[in-house]
Amino acid sequence: MERGASRDIDGAKIGAAAASVKPGLESTAPGRHPAARPMSPLVHRIALRHVLAGLCAASITGCGQDPDSSAVRELKAATRGEAAGIPEPEAGTPLPAILEQAAERFAGHMQPEGEPMAGELAEGERHDLMLVLKAGHCYRIFGAADAGVRDLDLYLYDGSGVQSHQDPAQSRVAMLGTEADICPAAASTFRLQVHMYKGGGRYRVQLYRSPG
């Protein structure tokens, strides 16, 4: 089903179910009426996630919510056990070292594919890079920019020109494939767009591929 298509479970139903998880009270067994006990914020948050996960049937982008919203990203990250980003690197850390640190934490058993791609952009400028991705492999893409850059964005477009992935972090470190897998069904040429959203300077991007 395409993103944005209607689902049996709509936003109104989700809102009603979420509202049934009271932030201040824990549920009690039927037939009992003990004094209400306060529910901790953590317990309430976990309960709400379970309600949403059940309603969405493990497909958060089909629930009528913005797939790039912070709430959706947080729920997806919690469900998959992955972080949304890495700590901001210290000033003076070379770009290759920043990419290596990101790969050590998020690339798993993937290996670098090809040579790093590098360039320099002013604030607001974009640069397109062409990537040939093969079927039977999954990929992750890591990018880093100079300390003067406050927000580096990466966008991935498939062979039809449709955007398939977008980096959600507001950082000079960007990653694709950590929240939504990049596993093409057929070999194709993808377009990776590097965007200096805030700040300007040098950038460096490295593609990683699963073994096999």
C-alpha cells in the first residue's frame, strides 16, 4: 500500500484508543475498586506505544500519521531498538573519523561500498550523487560535514525519481537506512542528494553494503 493511502484504522480510532490509556491511573482487575495509583510517565509511555503498535499492525506509516514526524520516528526507533542519531562529534574531529564512528555503531556487519564521496557546499546548496544499488543487498549511507554545519540532510530517490528515504536528524551527521531499510528489489541507479540546510562547508559520504 502506498504511503498516505487510507487504512481501516484511521487517526480518529488511534486517538480514541490512546485516550483510553489514562496518564494518571493504572488499570485494575474487573470487580475490584482499590484506590487509584499514579502511573509513572515511563509506564504510561510504554502502554501508549503498545496501543499504537497494535492498532497500526506493525506498519506505522499506514496509520494516517506523518512518517517524518518526531513521534513516528521515536516509536519506530523504540520498536526497532535503534537510535535516531549519534552524539554530536567534537569540533576538530576529521570527517573520515566521524563516518567511522557512525559506521561502528550503526552499520553492523555491513562493509564500505566504493570510495567515499566528498565535496563542499554553501548554506542552502545541494549536490546530487548517483549510486548503483544491487538487488540481494541492503544498504546504509552515512554523511558528515564540517563543524560549521549545523544541519546536513540526505535524501535518496529511486530510479523513478520518487523520494524513498530522508534523514530526519538535525545534525551535521546524517544517516539513511537505519530507520527504514534500503533493500532494492532490483538493481537500479539511485540519486542521493546532499543538502546543506544550515551552515556551509565540506561534506563526506560513505555507502555501506550488506555482505553476500
